Amino acid sequence: MTVYTSPYPAVPVPDDEYSPNAPAFIDAASGKTISRSEWRDLTLSLAWGMRHELPKLGGVAITRGDVVMVFSPNSIAWPVVLFAGIAAGLRMTLANSSYTARELEHQWTDSGAKVVFVHPALLPVVLEMFKHLDVDLTAARRKIVVLDWPFREPGLGDFLRLDDLLGKGALKDEEKFPGELANETVLVCYSSGTTGKPKGVMTTHRNLTALMGMVDTVYPRDGTSQVMLGALPFYHIFGAIKLLHFPFTRGMPTVVMQKFDPVDACKWIEKYRVSDMLVVPPMCLIFTHHPAVGQYNLKSLKFLLSGAAPLGAPLVNALAKRLKSVGTNIIVSQGYGLTETSPTSHMLPVHDAMRKIGSIGPLLPNLEARLVNDDVDDAAVGQPGELWLRGPSIMKGYLNNVEATTNAITPDGWFKTGDVAVIDEDGYYAIVDRRKELIKYKGFQVPPAELESVLLQHPDIVDVAVIGVVSEEEATELPRAYVVSKNGLAPHETKAFGESVQEWIKPRVARHKFLRGGVVVVDVIPKSAAGKILRRELRERAKAEGVA
Ligand code: 4UW
């Protein structure tokens, strides 16, 4: 007998590997665990509740294609709500949990959301939003479901709660999202793209199923990936997909942290024997020097994957050195992606991680890339060009915004990332610049246009431009505003005015948009003949001021 075997390593077969009783999501602080089968039952039960129970209980009726918002810090209720909505054929719009009422209002109205699933602590923000929108409390109650599950919050009054929708039935197969609707939108996360205010990114079923397979080919398969730490926010595409969707396909539980804290993270790594952690560069920086790293047993930690902002070689080396000094056998890798690309397009494979430091790795399978320079010609190897991507994980477009979609995706399907990259002889990419307006504070999007329109509401500001400046100490960019004051200020008055503007904006925007890079008073904002802000000039100016 001659038996031939495949040259490829064996892959786990889900049915053999993943017991229904294995944990799917674990609440880090309490240890409360949802198993894979419980998660499935809860999801189908909530999907039924969303479609059939909500109107019976006095809530608004929602049906296939309707938009539903989730507004909550991380919790184990998150995956239940997210996947129930998807199963029920709804479009889930995920809102940043530090949004002010005004910011939330933009997403609520723009997405046309009908119901919001809200964490009890954020209920006041939602109520304030409805007040702005002139929705009275009785009507608002019909649109709100409070997420105080599985931990009951007393004293909330008679709002609908997640519990009310559970245990009444289970979504039947024939009601589930049908296969022919693969190109239907399931997620509407917000991104400002290359310019302007945040827009709803239409991510489809097909985008996500494609992405799972694409990531699977590069994600470590050597058996070391056992437990994921869920420290990134689930409302951001990076967390939603790489912490809620992907680990589940691998049978890895996600240990859910309500929010990132370095001491807690070390504590949970030790307690739950966490092997994998997805991070943004500022978290890497914290781990290079935080004392908690030496106070807990982190030996289970095998794989750190950073994304959402550039991770340079010095930081990778410092982090690897520190984590190795406390006995881990750590690999630090980097990925790249955008909300519009569902999200990962590049990832540095494990075997290259410590060899190609600073690179984002090769293109994932099923994608094509171009590097286009200013003349719409393609850049040569080693030369910078704007990264364009094409493939099954590229968004369908921006919700209700044909103009923005047309600007972002060419007629033959190329999505323009607005990032400038180079490719080396081995086919590895590095991000070297950003052509779009976007600022990233610790991985969060800060659209300059949004801050500019808020600042123009200041009674003493007549013109403004916002740019990002780099802080090496915090491994992030910081938003910095250049403002023209209505009243010509004497030189000795400008500093105090700038500081007052930094304070003025705080109650008006989410924390990640605070003007941490400073406010500078100028006589005039540099603009092109067409009135476009010349941000490059301002970046030069910031450099001269010693901050960029
Ligand atoms: N280097 C330099 C990077 C990098 C980067 C992103 O908020 P969004 O729309 O989306 C994200 C998604 C990040 C992400 C998702 C999945 C994944 O596997 C992964 O790697 C582990 C990362 O951040 O912002 C998109 C913009 O963020 C910048 C870049 O400007 C991009 O257009 N960005 N990753 N490694 N810059």
C-alpha cells in the first residue's frame, strides 16, 4: 500500500477541535464565561427577540435591512448583540463609546438607525441625543434597549432590556440571512476615508467571510494561539473582526476587558494564560516600561499583533527585549488595514516578524495591490506610491454617499487607501506616509474636518486648520489646531487663548479628539487658490515649531 500525504501541515477540523462546551467569550473581571454553544443559542434567541419580541414589548419594529446601533464599552454582551443582529439580517452600526451626544447624533441620523443597544453607563448620552433630536422620552424609550446583561443594573426605570428579548424563541433557519444576500451590508462602521466627516462604511457578509479565510492563511497555526486578550474596543473594526469574529473561527476564547489597562491586562494574561494579544503602538510602548510586566507571570504570551498606526523597529525591539526579559518567548508582528477593507489587507507572518521589522508584510491572498504615484503611473519597486487595493474584502461603498464612494473606488474596483507605501524586492510592504487628511490618535480616527467644524463654532475663531503632529513619547499622533482669532490678539495673549480653546473643545468631542498637540494662533490659514487648506505647509510649520 502506498499512502501519499499532502505537503501542507494539517489544519484543525472545527468539529474535532472545538467542543460546544469550550469557552467562546470570558468576562475578564468576573470570570463569567459564555461557551460556544451558549453563544449560539443566545445569539439565535436574541435574533428572534429583535425580529419578533421588540414590537410586542412596546419597542419599534425592526426588520431585515434596518440599521441597529451598538453603543457600549466592551462586554460579553457585545458578541451576542452583534451576531444576533447579523443573523437577523440587520445592519449593525458600531459607535465609539466615548462619543458625546452630538457625535452620536451624526452617526444615528446618517446611518438611519432605528434602535440602539446601549450600556447602562451611556444611557444619559443617548437620552441627550434624543433631546437634541426633539424625540420625547416616550418615543425614545421605544428605540432603546439597555445592555445590562448578564449583570443586572438596578435603578434603571422601565427601559427595555436585553433580558426582555431573550428566551422567547430562536431564529429559525428560514429566517436567517439567506445566502443570495451575500452582498448585503451587515456592518456600518464609521470612517472619514480620505477627507471630510465620518461616513458609514458598508461591509457585507461576503467581505467578512472572505476576510476570515484570508487572515486564516497567515495567522499562526502552530498550536501556540490558544487564548486571545480582548483589549481593543469592539466598536472599532480592528476589535470587531479580529477579537470577536476571527478567534471564534479558530476555537480561541476571547478574554473580554471592558477597557485597556496595563495592570489589568497583565493580571488577565496570567490568570487566563493568554497567548495572543492584539494591540496598537501606544500599548506596545506602555509594555516596554510598565512595572506590572515584571510583577505577573506572562510566560503564556506568544504573539502580539499591532495595527491601526505605524509600529517602528525601535519600539518592536524594545518591546521584544522587555517581554523576553520576563521569560516570554514573544513574537511581535504587525498588520495593516482600514475600516474600508474589512479590515486586514496585510500581515507580517510569524516566521518573518522579527526579520522584517517595521514592514506590514505581504498582501493577503485574494487581494491585488497597486502603488500609484501622483501622475497616476505605478511606482517602481522601492519607490513610494499611494496604495490601491482590489478584492473581495473591499467595502461595498459609503452608505448613502455616492460621491464619496465614487471618489474612493475606481470604476474598475480599485479602492484608494490614501496611504503611501513602498514594496521591496521580496513583496513586503511598508507604510511610509499618509496622503489623506486623517489623524490617528492611538489608533482612533480623528478627522480634521470634523474638529475644524467644531472649532468654527467658537465665538472668537474665524478660520481654522487641524493637522496631526507626532509624539514619540506616546507613540502616536496628536491633533494640533491652527486658528485665526476674531479679535487681533497681542503676542502675549495668544498662549492663553490657545489653552482656553483646548479646554473649550473638551465637552464637545470624544477624548481621542482633544487638541493634545496644542492650539496655535496664526494670522491666516494657508490655502490654495481653490480654497483648500495647504496642510503640507502647516506640517512644515509645525516642524519648524519643533513639534512634528
Ligand atoms: N501602519 C501604519 C499600520 C497601520 C496604519 C492602519 O481606523 P481605520 O479605518 O482602520 C484601522 C484598522 C487597523 C487594522 C485592522 C486589522 C488588522 O489586522 C490590523 O493589523 C493588525 C490593523 O486602523 O484606519 C485606517 C488607517 O489607519 C492607518 C492607515 O493610515 C489606515 O489608512 N493604519 N494600520 N500598521 N498605518
